[in-house]
Amino acid sequence: MATERITGIVISTIKHNDTRNVVTLFTRERGRITFLSASGNGKKGRARNARMMPLSVIEANVNFNPNRELQLLGAVNMIKVRNEIYFHPVKSAVTIFLSEFLNRYLRNSPQDALTFDYIVSAFDLFDRLKKGISNFHILFLLSFLDIAGIAPDLSELEQGDWFDMRRGEAVADKPLHSDLLSPGETALLPLLFRMKPSNLQKFRFSGTDRKKILELLLKYYSVHFPGMANLRSIDILTEIFA
């Protein structure tokens, strides 16, 4: 078997035993792959674990064996050194949440270099971001709707319309199902979609409002990608932004 060099985003690391972790990467070359990776409490083990923080970008050597359920991850190098997303308390919580979101979303995702590049550039931006940090996860989820292919159509939005989550568009008549936004909630959508990195600090939400927006966004994702609504790390954000 020839050794292949891959570039991947760490989206999940789970302890397997005292010497190995199960690491899930979203790779530029092959999409989402789960590996067995050496671990441990020694100096080398701690250094390797530090390279496997959520949403780290790494390069690694892999001998892909078609007979193995879990591939073995070889030598690893971190190729993006970020200064804040693992040490700033709010950025760290947001990073953990979005890594869980991406792990769920990418579960059945094929190789996609555009999605890979988008995630890398978004977290490069987040690492540098100084203002509006508490709104970044909302911006990410809004922007990612395009990547996911479910960006809503608001071109025909009129006052009093409902938003049909299943159809992804504003409608005049209330849908006959519960996957919807009320006219009051729907009227806020154009405002949310004006959010961008340069104006994040201008969106001043209460903790209750931010939680509600997040829940509705995750519900919309779950309508199109089942299993996206009940993320465990949402409780961390609720506590921080309360």
C-alpha cells in the first residue's frame, strides 16, 4: 500500500483506549473519514493530542487499507496555527458547538473541496475576530445554508407571510404542518441575512433571543438533514450567552 498525504479538518476526537483515539477528519481529498490515532499521556502523546483540537487543520500520512474499518493515522503536522479559538472562553465554546454541528452534517458528505475551503477560511476569520464574537455561530450557520444547498428563497417575501421550512420559502398561507416560522419570525429573516463579519457587533441579541434564533436555525437544518436539531453542546452556549 502506498502512503497517501491528506489534509484534514479535525471534527471529532474520542478516546478509544489508553493508547489510541478515534479521530474523525473531513479531508479535502476523500471527505469524512474516521481513523485510529496514537495517543497517550507522555510528551509525544500530549503533543499529538494538541494537534487534534476541534477544527484544527492537519496534514497526515495514511496507508489506506480497504480491509480495515478504521484507517490508521500516521505522522501528523498542524498546518494552521490559531491563537484564540482554543483559549478564549467564548470562542472555545463556539468552536466546540460548530465542530459538533459539522460532525453531524458531514456524516454522509462526499469529498467537497469547496466545503473544506469554506470551513478553513471561516475559522481563520473567527480566530482573528475581535468584535461580535458571540454572534459568529449564527453567522456561520446562516452562511452555511448556501453550502448545504438549502438557502431560503425570500425574493417574494411580503408582510404577513409565513416561512415554510420544508419548501424553504415565504408563503402567504399558513402551512398545514409544524415546520414553519410565524409571520413575526419570518419578518426578521431579511435582517438576519444582512449579518456579515464587518457588522456582527451591531446585532445585539439577548441570551433568550440568541438561543431562539439558534434553535430555529437548527430546526431548519434538521428538516432537510435529520438529526441536526439535538446537539449536546448547545447547552454550553446557552450558559455562556445567558
